[in-house]
Amino acid sequence: MLRSQSDALFEEAKNFFPGGVNSPVRAFKSVHGSPLFITKGNGCRITDVDNNEYIDFCCSWGPLILGHNNEQVRNAIVDTVQHGTTFGTPTAIGNAIGKLILDNNKYIEKLRFVSSGTEAVMSAIRLARGYTKKNKIIKFEGCYHGHVDSLLVKAGSGLATFGESTSAGIPQSFASETLVVKLNDIQTLQQVMETHDDIAAIIIEPIPANNGLLLQDADYISGLRQLCDTHGVLLIFDEVISGFRVGFEGAAAHYQVKPDIITYGKIIGGGMPVGAYGGSAEIMSCIAPDGPVYQAGTLSANPVTLAAGLATLTQLLEPSFYSDLLNKTKYFTSLITTHIERSSYPMQIVTVGSIFWLAFSKERIKSSDQIDAASMDYFKKLHGLLLESGVYLGPSGYEVGFVSAAHQKSDLEQAAHIINSSIDTLF
């Protein structure tokens, strides 16, 4: 496929934006070529400025669970924006979506809207510290929680590892308030919690999906809950990706584990910028103006965003929505798995709900250190082959893919055939 206009636009963009992009992974640094400049999306397909069409499994990094340009979502946005874009005041639509979420999610009693997943996590961390009156946070290697200063860290050396910044501009004093533990290691976590008495919260992606799809066992997730209860520590689920994606109640319901605070994003805005965090009425009462934990936002609960979110979530509550989407995903991934196994290729497709990940290993991968960095060369080649044949995945082998309600059986069969043929070229 010719992508000369995307190439030209990218060269121009470098004059305006760092690296030519407004989010790093968009720069295609991990794959071949220049990033695609997209002009439109409809259903499960996107079209670039060179008029190339692709079956899309990135879905704007997850929020488009209904696919692109969903009619009900689009109409809700248009109807709302005719009356204005933002007021900086409460609106009735905020009450409507708040009630819809809380009436159908037993894991939270109150919530607050913000403008991004990063902002939701930042606010949840502050809330946990304010509620417990303790300072330190435990996170897990391989879990990503947005570009929050105290969480943009990696493990240092030693058992109870103090975080080391992974970005310039973050003082070590900030990173030192975070302890980093390996995923799927409950014994080490227990030792860390017994060593430190100033831990406010543990934060985890219960379905880690930012550094591969690192599916955890149910007893590990329930073990986190037990340890937190024992040590008086809050448990935060970062469900910016998994929330409303693996089910309306997200990973909390998937594992039947109730965290103290949950962060959301992506889907609740129907493709518009949004985030939210929620918990028990008691914990949430600590937030201003009810309590001493300050958090504010001029565009929080923006009516246009919430109109899109309400139109989206209403459709997710339709009978059989999630079972139909799960069946689609299972069908699609089974077509690829069958081909991989028949050919004895050294790879697998990992899946939960409507999320999938192509892993170039036969080993079950539960922690990020099990991912062989050299295997990303396979993805780099595969990504280029798929683009040439009209399938779009996120431009990193560590990122997951998503199936939407707009993907029809014929689309999935076509995409699976292209993926299987491209895999044949790799090996």
C-alpha cells in the first residue's frame, strides 16, 4: 500500500510536535515506517489519508467497544453539542450516567469523573493517602498506570525495591515513595508489607494489559485482598482498560474481588476523553468538598463526553452484549490458535473477554520479565505485513488488541486469514 501522504504529514508534524506526535507510541518507533494519519472510521474499519482501509483492532487503544462512528453515540454527541460544549457546572446528564453506573456496579458506591485515566489514578493515589494517612504505594513491575510521577517507576535492587524513575523530570524523592514488586509473587509482597508500616495502598491492573496481557490467577488476586485487609492497606484496581471491557463490572466481577478504589477510563466516554474513580461512600467522602482530599477539574464531567458515555453504556447493558462479544473474540482467536498449533509455531494468542495479545512464546506469561525483548522483532515484521494487507494493530508488540461489537464474522474471518498468512511469512 502507498502511504505517501501519511509520510509527508508525519515529516510536517515533526516541526510542530516532539517526535511528530502527541503521544509517544504513535510515532511507530517499535515498528516499520511512519504512523498512519487517519481520516475516518466506520464500524470496525479505519481509512487513512491515502485512502487505504484497514480492519482495526486497536479501537483507539480500547474505548471503541462499539466500533467507530456508532450511530447512537454520534447522535448523542451532536444533540448535546448543539446546546454548548462545556459549562463548568453540574448537568442532568452527569446524574443520569452516574446513576446508570452505580445501579449496575456493586463494587462502587460513589464515583467522580475526571478527564483521563492518568488523572483518575493520580486522584485515587491521593485519596488513598489522605484516607489512610500513610504515604507509600506498592505497584507491580509490568503494570502501567499512566504518567503519574510516583508511578512512572521501575524496580530498583533488592527485595523490597524502592522505585527508580523511568522518566527524566521526576525527583527521586517522588519515586522513593513507591515500592515495586514483581507480579505473581505473593510471598515477596507479604515480606514487603511486613517490612513497611507506612503503606497506604497497593495498586494493580487486575488484568495487566499495557505490557503484554499478563493474566493472573484468581487466587493471586484474592490473595492481594487478604493481605491488604491484614495490614490495613487499601487495594486499588486500575481498570482503565479492563473496566467495562471484560464485563460491565470489569475485572472486579471477573475475579469476584472487591477493591477499595477503582479507576476507570476509555469506554465510559464512548471515545471521548474521560476518566473516573470510585469506591465506598466512606472512602469517597474524603474528597473535597466533603473531605480534606483536594481534587478538581474544569472539564470534569463535560456534558458532551458524558452524553457519549451514556449512549455507550446503555448499549453495553443490552441482554447478551458481553456474551456475544466474548463469542466473537473466541471465534476470531480460535482461527489463529488453530493455525499456530497446526504449524507448531513458537507463539500463542492470549485472550480474556474481548482483549487479545500475540505473544511469541509458548510459555504462559504472568510477569513482564518473562517477555523476551528479542521476540518483538517478530512483531515488528508482522505489523508491517499486516498493514500491507489491511489489518491494523497498535504499533507495539507489548500492546493488546481489541474486538468490538462492530466486527462481524466476515471481518474476523478476513482478518484471521491475513494474520495467519502473515505469520506464515515470519517462520
